[in-house]
Amino acid sequence: MERGVRRRGWIERAADVSPALSVVLCTAAAVLSALLLGLLLPEAPTSPRPLSDYGEKTLFTAFGSRSPRTLDPQKSYSSDETAYTYAVYEPPYQYAYLKRPYVLEPRTAEAVAAPLYFDRDGKELPPDADPALIAESRYEIRIRTGILYAPHPAFAKGPDGKYLYHALSAEEASRVRNPLDLPKADTRELVAADYVNGIRRIASPQVASPIFGTMSSRIVGFQEFREALRQKWKTMRDAGAPSDAWLDLMSIPFAGVEVIDRYRFRIRVKGKDPQFSYWLAMTFFAPVPPEAEKFYAQPGLRGNNVSLDTWPVGTGAFQMKTFLENRRHELERNPLYAHGTYPCEGEPGDREAGLLADCGKPLPFVDRVVFEIEKEAMPLQSKFLAGYYDSPFIERVDTGLGYLVAMEDDPGKASLYRERELKFPKTVQTGLWYLGFNWLDPVVGGGRTPEEAERHRYLRQAIAIAVDWEENIAIFQKNQGMPAHGPIPPGLFGWRDDGPSAFNPEVYEKDASGRAVRKPIEEAKRLLALAGYPDGRDARTGAPLVLYFDYQNAAQGGSAYLEWYQRQFKKLGIQLEIRATDYNRFQEKMMKGAAQIFFWGWNADYPDAENFLFLFYGPNGKVKNEGENAANYESEAFDAAFREMRFLEDGPRRAELIDRMIRILQKDAPILFGYFPPGAAAYHAWVGNAKPSGMVQNSLQYLKVDEKTRVERLIEWNKPVLWPFGLLVFSLLMLLRGAAELIVRRESLRMRPLERK
């Protein structure tokens, strides 16, 4: 017995001595093993995927709290959806990726079509015809031949020529989670009828497109076509058709949007409407093949989240490969895409920035784009800084602003960002934030007599000088905005460095170096006196001038922002009363003309000066006509110039009229122009061809990654920190040593009596 005990291992003997101690030793051994295993793993602990994935031509980015609501091209318009829709679907036109001002160019069309004009009798008119004589514009668009849809089971046919998957049983449909998992997929050529079908879907009662109202006022007979569709849909539903049944949009005659031949289609537009071409660069006008509609109309598929809302079918550079709701989306290169090339022209500075190096090369440059959900800002930021995301939210042009601000506030972050060569290319978005005056107001409005109009103009001009937007941008925008001298932002035709759009002589003057500086407050006080309010008091009564600022509670800034406004008016001795309200109440007051001074903004639907200047066109008054002229501004001179300008193509005469309208607005000051919202993207140095834009939505196809550099940086930046592990290993070894010594001592004491015998 004695010999048996002496021959046993020390751990086994320890177990005999103390079962609790055995547990401690085993646990320590397991922890040590885990630590050693962690040290041997090739990936950094925070890596969301294997390192090998980063060696592929894949672009990694994130999305916010939820998946896109819909990717149906005729319904989708939210900014969190456009990254997908514009990558998959191709409207006839697009915006040139690099050029500024923004220029329309063909995408699938052979050319940007010049409209044909007709009078009320159907007689064709010359291109320079009087707009008043033009009853109808016809856009005849020819698409390129040989463009193919990405492979999809909706196109797959059997040997008998019948579609393989258009008659799935309920059981078969219930098993479909990803349509691309079906055994066979096929393609076909893009034809004009697909565009006609897509545009007609705008009027479909099944689709509920958000732009039907706009298009019904533009496309000939669109309202009547919708009523015909509604009647057909009601008949189908009354006969027992399910809510997702296929509605044949091509079966109802409609001359407003029709097929000419295999590669040509026609759109008839009311009157002369030069801005209509911009709509043809939006996915609302993307083609939708009837085969896809028929496939997704099968009972049981929508219940599995399988529809055009999640699995788009297009001819673009990418196709949806993975759609895991609220988890991950993956776009994959369309293997049949062969008609897109990288641009060879841009604006000054693009060549020096390396943005023209890929001139003429086939698109796209990456094989996949992976979107991972990131609900919290801090994990997203840390993963981006570690290199695991190439860009945080690639579809947004404001993600870089926070990093730029952080660089100004924190030298440590500035040093880190520079060390890692992060790129934050800036842009000016096609939007405007402004302070408006209600033209119908008896104090700040247009005035009832010429004398009163002049006094009110002096008052608005004085306030325009006093409200320091440069200070506002410095404090509240962290120096990231651009002061506006007129309503038209850079990037649009009509904005020039040497034009009135870039210099407001009513508010600014030039210093010795030619730089625009705000006029001194003394000039504002002089104008205020001319208005009848010397030192902010009524010259007749001596009463202080009190103005009222209606403010949306949902707007930025809070109390500090409102106090800033009060300080600006106080420079002139004017008391500014704040009337904050919720947005619904604010809207109601604006519709009734009950607000005196207000803060509002506008984002352009398309990059044309008309989309900003129409905010001041008299017939668009909000009170009189429920239009977008929130200031209710009226000017005969402005309206006359606008009516002529809106029907002209970009050229010298149009530029002249735009300049004239801007000068009218600068003098009349119906609004304080405020600032153009800034934009800045965020990319790692290995992402190439990045040029942010608020208008170009199909940018994914132009981006490229240097995957070799990315892997090198990932390894360099995410080396494991060894000293904590070393400390823990040392501690565990000391624990084991102590435990062993204790075991030996206890064993020795237990065995001594046996040795005496």
C-alpha cells in the first residue's frame, strides 16, 4: 500500500489530499490553456471575420439600426436604401461621377434625348419655339443593345420553353428564403418594354409610389391610367385575387408611356419641362421585367421576405447576394455586367488627386460589398479605426464630419487619424438652411406701399448684416458649413466664383486682399434707422421693436442655439421673442402665414438652379397655393425672369437670368441665405476613387480597394497586447508552484506514520 501511494503522480495524490485543491488546479490549467490558445490565434480579438476575407476584392461597410424598408425601385427613396437600389438598378441616365457642375449623361440610354415639342393640334414645333405654344414634350429614348440582367431564377426556363419557377407549390414557396438558392438561374436582354413597365408601376395601386402625385401633373394621361388600373385591380380583388397577385400593367393602353420598338420608348410630358430629364436619372424610372413581378407574386414568397423589397432584379454592376434582415447584406458583382467604364473627365484638381488614373477601365472594381449592422456608434468607430471597415456608412456623405471635428478638438485623435492616413474628402451638399421672413407680415414683409416696402427692405437688410452666419458655422457646425451668398449651392449651373451666387454685395464687402467680409454693424444700424427704428426703437412711438421667431422644437441646437439668435438681433437693439413649437404646429402656422420669422431648409431633388429658385416664385406661395415658397415672396421682376429661365437649357441666356434673380433676392432679402450644409465622407487610404456627392448615388461601382495594403495594415494595427497575458501566465504558474509545494508538504505529513512502522 505504501509503495502504491508513493508511485502515484502528484496531481493524483493532491486529489486524495484535497478535492477542492484539485478543482483549483484543473481550472487554472484550463485558463492557462485558453490564454495560450488566444495568443496563437491569427486574428485580432475584435475582428468580425477571418483575416483572409480582407485579402479579397471586397468593400466592407456598415448600416444602422435596421435593414432597408424597401428596395423596390418605384417605391424606394430613403438615403439608407439608395446604396443598394442604384447599384442594382439602372435608370436611363446618371450624373457624371466626377464633373461639377453636375452633368447628366447616358447610363443605359445611347444618349440624353432632346425632347420633341408639339402644339395643341399635334403639330411638331422647332426646338426654339415659344414655350407658351408648347402643349406637349415627347422624350424618345433609345437604350443600348446587349445589356443583360443579372442571373435570376425568374428568367429560368425548361426545355419546353416554360418558366421553371413561376408556378411554385405552396410547399416549394415556403422553403425559399433566398431566390438565388434555387437550382437554376438565367438572364435576358434589357428591352424598352421593361422601362415602360417600370414607369407604369408608379401609377400601380399595388406599389403606392411616393412620386405619383408629382408625375401625374407632368406625364400626359397618368391620372386616367391610374384610375383604369384601380378599376382592374378592384375587379381582380373582387374575383378573389390575393393582395400580391400579379397586375399586368402592359395590358391597358396608355399613350403617356409606351413602347416604340424593342429598344425605344416614349414619354409624353405636359408643356415644356426641361427639368424632367433629371427624373430619368432616378431609380423611380428604372426598368422592372414582368418576369420578376410574376415570380415574386407567387403566394408564400412574401411571407418569407422574398420580394422586390428585398431581392431586386436589375442590370447594374451588382446584384443582391445575401439579405439577412437587420444583420448583413451583401452585394456581389453582376457577372454579366459589361457596359460601364470609369470616367475620363472631371473637374480641376481631380487628375492631381489621382481620380482619373482608371480612365476607361471596366466597372466595377470590387467583387463584393458587405454591409454589417452596427447599432452603436462607438463599436463602429473602433472597428473603422482598426481597419475592419473601409468606410463607416458608405451611403452617407456626413460620416466624415464627426472625425473632422474630433481632429480639431483632440490633438491625440488628429495625430492618430493622420498616422493611419484616413481620408475625409469634403463636399458641399445640394441643400440650403435659411432664416426666412414672412412676406405677408405687416412688419418684416413686402409692404403695402412703395414707401413701406422700402422701409421693410432696409429692416431685412440690416438684420441680414447683423446675423453672423460665419460665427454660427464656427460654433454650431464646427467650421464645417459654407456661408451662403445666394440660394444656389456650388456644383450647380448658375454658381460661379466670379458671379453673384458667390458674393452678396448687400451684406458683404471686399477687403484689401479681395476676400469677402461681413459689413460692419454700423452699416446695419444705419439701415435700421432708415427703416424707422433707430437703435431698435420705433421713431414715431419710441417703443422697442419686438420680432417673433417661430422655431421647430425638432431643429438643432436647443437653448444655446436660440440664445445665439437673440444675441444677433440684440446687436441692433431688436428684441427677439422665441415661439418654439412642435413640427406639426409649426407646419400649420406656416400654411396659415402666422409665422413672422422662421428657420427652414431645402434639399434639392435634382441639381438644377430651378430647384432652388422656385422657392421664391410667387405662384408657389405656401399660403396662397400650398407651394414651397415658404416666405410667400412676390416680385414681378423675379417671376418674369423665372418664367423665362425655367424653360431654357443651360447656356449664356440662362446664366444671365439666374444672375439677375439672385441679385433681386439679395436686394429684397426675403430670407437670410444662411449656409449650405457640409458633407464629408470617411475612408481608409486603401480605398481609391472616392469622391463624395449628394447627387451621384451609384458610386459603389467606381470605388476600389488595395486589399494587399489593407491586410498589411490590419496586421500592423491589431497586434495582440502580450504583457497582460504574460502577467496572467506568470501568476498562474506561481499559483501552480504554490499548490504543488502545498501538496508535497501535506503528502509528506500524511505518509510519516507509515514510515515509522
